[in-house]
Amino acid sequence: MAESPISNNIRKLRFFHDEMTQKELADRVGVTRQTILAIENEKYSPSLELAFRIAAVFDSPLEEVFTYDPDADPVLNKKK
């Protein structure tokens, strides 16, 4: 399985925000706990809207929550 070009700090941010559960975060951003789990485990990349919602919950810039590595992006690194 290819490495995801998007990583995140959601688990760490939840810990530093009164040990917020995945369910609590999911309820605040309008998704299921399973969606938060998949995002945290880098199995699913959130929509831009959801990414902004998550960042807003933590009162953090998007770049503190999510990191994009173009070198790990299989679309950008296709052999031409």
C-alpha cells in the first residue's frame, strides 16, 4: 500500500485538548467516529471543508493539523 501524502496531528491535538475522544471530535465536525479514526490512521484524506472544520475545533491553522508531502504523492510522482 502506498504511503499517504497527507499526515496529521489529530491524535496529539485531541490529547492536548482535554483528551478529547474521537467521538467528541466527530460530533463537533459532523462525521462519524470511524471517519475520524480513518483520518487519524491516514487511511482516508478529508475533504477540504472537513479539514478546515477539524482545524477550527482545535483553534489551529490548517498547517498545524495536516501536512502535505508532495514527494509521497503518487499522482505527482508518476513516471511520464
